[in-house]
Amino acid sequence: MTQPQHPQDSGADGRQIHLETHGLDVIGDADRKGTPRHLFWPWFAANVSVLGLSYGAFALGFGISFWQALAAGILGIVASFLLCGLIAVAGKRGSAPTMVLSRAAYGVRGNRLPSLISWILTVGWETALASLATLATATVFSRLGWGGGTETKAVALLVVAALTVVGGVMGFDLIMRLQTVITVITGVLTLVYVGLVADHVHWSTVSSIPAGSPQQFIGALVFMMAGFGLGWVNAAADYSRYLPRSSSSLGVIGWTTLGASAAPLLLLVFGLLLAGSSDELSLAVAADPIGALTTILPTWFLVPFALVAVLGLVGGAVLDIYSSSLALLSAGLHMPRHLAALVDGVLMIAGSVYIVFFGGAFLDEFMGFLTTLGVPIGAWCGVMLADLALRHRDYDEGDLFRPDGRYGDAPALPLVLTVGATVIGWGLVTNTAARWLSWQGYLLGPLGLGGRAGQWAYANLGVVVALALAFLGTLLLGRNRVRAQEALPPSPAPVQGMYGA
């Protein structure tokens, strides 16, 4: 995507990188450049991580066959990233961050609730990615005999954190440049990895995996949705906001979906073949999703693999920390965006220290994290999608920042729908990763779904149910509110440069 020009820049080929000063403010017409196809690269780079290979083991862990896991993966990845593409349309229509555009549905101050949830989710994701990169580095060093203990993990975490925080603090321009480099390096080295370990695939073993139940298939499907696109929907418009308003909406949807889905789909197929060929590898992935993949590599490729693993994970973490800082500002914190990114970086480091040094098995915590926060994010996504579908005009930029404007302060409908859908959704998911989450699944028994130990216990229906309820509720009950908003004349332009306006 073409970047905003600065007076100090020396041209497209040799521009200096500057600290981004944009926060929640609307991107001006002069800075809105590029075409929808430019969205392919940041989304591709953010998802071309070898972690995609590990999702093969995650999917088979639900007790389903290769073909069921493949179908769940394809449907989950494409459908969830399609949601990102749809929400990305709001970015080019409003030229503001995702969680600012969400104010049109939730009101200026009512939007602080989904912004806070979005912030927690993105900080959680960047923490998970940084932890994975640290564990992978330690595993590689251990195999090479260079030590993989506490000191190695500490140094690796500091390096990963530094790369992530610097990218997040500097902002959009540096991030987009980094993504180009990450795409090339990780793309090439991942293909080399696939070639080196292809002989570990045994189709006879893979094809003999027995099929699971419909409930297990649905559980894998929902997990794939939560692990891929539903983890990005709350940031989907943060990059399309730099496009001109005249950009094709279908182009925005298509290029976002294609860019985000392409790499995960290819990696998932090979990951399923690897995990299905070896129970030992599949179990190892649950404890160390990236590091376990090194156990089948020749020694000479371990260092390149560490590079591709770390860069791929950092690429995702950088986008997360950028969007988490914007969500934090939208939640009500008043400070420059780069300082908000620094705050998130400190929290990311603290969380990574816990996971790496004290957290135990990674997969259980990761799945619990995804399903628990996937429910309210699914509800927010439903409200946002329906609100966007009801609108026929671009957002009023000024009123996105005024509690007394057309979008209101804290309208009851979206908040009630979000909270209600979340309460119902949490009643339809189970979580064994932490004792304090054992209360979930309270509706599985009353609704005749077998209770917390029944067949539907791990299908995680609550994520899609919350999304569907919030979407239908907004679509049916929010039409008149949107029509009344769009009937009003344009408001004065917003004041630019307000940190947490």
C-alpha cells in the first residue's frame, strides 16, 4: 500500500522512516492512496507463519479424520477471513481505525466496552506469538547444543520483544516495509522446510485416521475460525483506512480475504499430513507448537528455521501491537499512539514471561484464551457486520468523536445485544484450561446438549451463536436508528491530533 508522504521524505525509493503521528484521527484525503490489491501483502505477511503448520495437529486433536480436519480448516479459515474483508470495507468508507468506526454502532462512549475487549484480545495474541517465538528459539539452540535453558529463553524473549515493540511504536510506515521483507524471507524458507520434511509424510497412516462425530467436526471448525479470522476482525479496517473512498468494496473484501487465507490454507494441508503421520509429533506440537517442528529437521537447517519462525511470528505480533494500541486509545486512554504501543509492549513482555517460564502446556491455555474471548468478539463482529450492511452512506467523520452527535453516547441496543449474546455464548462453550473458567458451559445441560461432559461440550458453539444472535438482533432492530443517522446533514470536521478522542 502506498504510504503517506512526509515533507522530509526523499521519494518512493529512498524515503526515511518516521514515527507515525496518526492515532485515532481520520486519515486525510491527501494521505489516502493505493488500491485494494495492496492489501494482499500486509495480510499475507501477517499470516505466513509456520504456526499454520501446527494447526494441523490442533485440528486432528479434536478426534477427527484428515478429510474432516481439511474441510474444517478450509471453511474456518476462508469464512473467518471473509469477515475481516467485510469489516475492512468500513476502513475505506470511514478512514479511521476499526475500533473508532465501531462507534457508529455502539456510540462514542458505549464503544469503550468492545474496545476494551478488543484490546485484551490483541494483547493476548501478541503475547502468545512472542512466547511461541521464544520457545522455538530455545528448542533450536538446545538441538544445536548451544544451550536452551533460562538464559537462552530470556535473551530470545528480549530480542523478539524489541523487534515487536519497535515496529509497533514506529507505526504504519515501518510495519508495511517490514511485512514485505518478512513475506519474502518466510515464504522462501517455509517452502524449503516443506521440501526437507516431505519424506516424513505417510499417506497410509494419515488416511487411516478414523472419522470423528459431527460435534467434534464443529468444534474443530469453530476453533479454526477463532484461531484465524476471528482473531483479526477487530483490526480489519486499520489498514484499509489508508485507501481512497472510491476504492472498490469488492476489491477490498477479495484482496483482504485472499491475502490472509492463502498462506494458512497451504500450511494447514501440509501440517495435517505431518501431524497425521506421527502421533509423537502431534503430541509434541501441543506443548511447543513451533519448536516441535524442528525435531524432524536436519541440523544444518535449524538456524534458518529459527529465523523463519521468529520473523513470521513477529510479523503477526507487530500488527497486533499496532492495533492493540489503537484499541487502547479507543477504550478511553488519552496519550499518543506510540506511547500506548509501548504500554502494550510492557504487558506483552510480562505475559510472555509467565507463559515461557511458568505457564506449563501451551495448547490448553491457548485454546481457552481463544474460546473465552472469541465469544464477545464474535458478538461485536455480528453487531459491526449488521450495522455496516444497514448503512448506505460513508461514516460522518466528525460525529465519530462527539458523544452528542448522530451516533450517540451509549445507545442501549448494541450493548444489550453484545452482553446478552456473550452470556448465551459462554453458556455454550467449555474451558478446562483454568479453574476460574470452569463455570462456562452452563447452558449445555438445560438445552439438552449433554452438559459439560456431553458430546457438544467441546464444539464451542457459543462463538458462532454469539455472532449470529448479535448480527440478527442488529439487523432486525437497528434499521430505524441507522436511517435516522443518515438523514442528518454532515457535521463539522473532527479536531485532528486528539489522542484518545
